[in-house]
Amino acid sequence: MSTEKIRWQGITAKYSFPDTGRSLWQVMNSVVPFLVMWYLMYRALEVGYWLTLILAVPAAGFMVRMFILFHDCCHGSFLKTQKANDRMGLLLGVLVWTPYYEWKHDHAIHHATAADLDRRGIGDVYTMTVEEYLAAPWWKKIGYRIMRSPMILFTIGSFLVFTVTHRFWRPGAGKRERSSVIWTNLTLAAVIGWLMLKIGWAAFLLVEIPILLIACSAGVWLFYVQHNFDPTYWERHENWQFFRAGMDGSSFYKLPKVLQWFTGNIGYHHIHHLSPKIPNYKLEQCHNENPIFQVEPLTIRKSLKSLYFRLWDEKEKALVGWNALRKYRAPNMKLDM
């Protein structure tokens, strides 16, 4: 394993530096089109709301793309200095409704704990094991079923994460993380207040809400399917391996080129987890030039199976749906909860 570790670290190091020109061009071809689309959606209200809703789809795509740039800033991989990454991340964070330092902190924990069964719960889509679910009280089972329902997780749930949950800091958050939440909220309030004064509160909501609904749903789906797929890798901490968590516990989500562009190559998630210092625009190159990273892709069709995953079965070492509970028996516990 040590030889393999040195090998992949040496390979990824060749791609782990930003190109300022390419990064700034990404800002231009993501932020400017988003603002233009937002304005066009507002003007489309004069024609009909149907046109506004049609334009919301590409606008949401640009919001997803902006979040990938924000995400790279959190990893310090987008611009050459940490100060530049932080400043850009703070600005992009307002556009994507996400406090920069708070999300940066939680996402760093996610990278350090992904696929570790003993360190779940921060920066991930929470997944219970079969044993944990069977032992849980009825109210926790109901809450978990609601949370893991695709009709909730990828609709109102994802929307509430970005519009409500991100307005508060996590218990135990540090001073910088708390300040990030406060200043992001104040900036959002100022921008939203100014827009409402200019165009009216109804027009603002008619434009912003469909963008957020689509972008948040797409973003949460991407994050979910990158770690909830079959076969995947989860392990208890004493047996957990970083390399396997990246290569086997993170998917290579192969998307059509247009969706790959809007999602900033984040489908090459296995490489990203091995080396988050690689800018999004170098992930495909790293994949294509190095056979060691060319794993079996997860296609859109195959990824739909992830909609049925609910729990991790430690005995089978696989994600399973509710039907898998039928083979388990626990005294004084109802399996149909």
C-alpha cells in the first residue's frame, strides 16, 4: 500500500496547481451568464411565467457551476494564494447562498472522513446502518425515512438546506465559521432587500425560487450519487483506508459533455477525493492521462438505482433499500416502521 500511495500522490501532484487565467475565465463564463439569465428571467415575466420557468433551467445550471468554483476555493485549488481563494469564495458564497468558512470547514471534515462508518454526520448525506435503524426508536425511524425519501431529499429538503440550514452555524462552530454565517446572511439580506425595492418582492421570488429549487436539487443529487452508488466502499475506522475511500467510495459519474461542463467536472469525484488540490478543469486531464484512475464509470442510467438506497448493510457490505429489512429479525421491533 505504501508503494501505491507514493505512486498516486506523485501522479496527482502534477495536476495540483491552478492556472489563474483559466480560473478567472471560469468566473467570467459562469457568473456573468448567471446574472444575464437572472435579468432575462425577470424581463420574461412580462411575456409569461412559462418563459421565466424555461430560462430557470440554464440559470440553475450556471448556479451549480458557480458552486463548483466556490467549492474549489474552499479547497484552495482555484487561485494561487489562500487569500485570493478566500476572497473569491466569500463572493461566490453569496451568489450560491452558502457561508464560505462554515462550509469550507465542514467539507474538509467530509474529505477526511468519507466512507468511515465511525465518523459520519458532518458534511455528508447521513446514512444509517441496518443495525442502527433497527435499534432506533420509532420517531427516529420516521424522521430518517422522511429525510431519505427522494421526494423530500431532492426537492424541499435540498431547498431548505441552502435557504434555511445555511443561515445557522453548527453547534461547536469556531469564531471564523460563525462570522462567515453572519456576514453571508447580512450580505444576502442587503442584496435581496435592494432587489425587492427595485423590482418588487413578488418578482424577486418568482425568479429566484425556481432557480434555487432546480440548482439545489441538482447539487444535492450530485453530492448524493457521488457516495451512494453500487458497489461502493464503507468501513469501520480501524479498517478504513484513504485510498480506497477515494477510488472505491467515490464515483466516477460519467455525464454528457454539456452536463459535465455545468457541473465543473465534479463527476471525476474519485480523483477529486484523492487530491482536492486539483482544480476542476484539470480533473478530466488527470483521468485521461493515467490508467490507474480509469475506473468503471457510473452512468446516468445506472445512477438511478441510487434512488432506492436507504441503509448500509455491514454484513453484506452494500447499500440496501427498505426491502432488505425483511430478512432481519429483532425482538420487540417492528420492521415495517
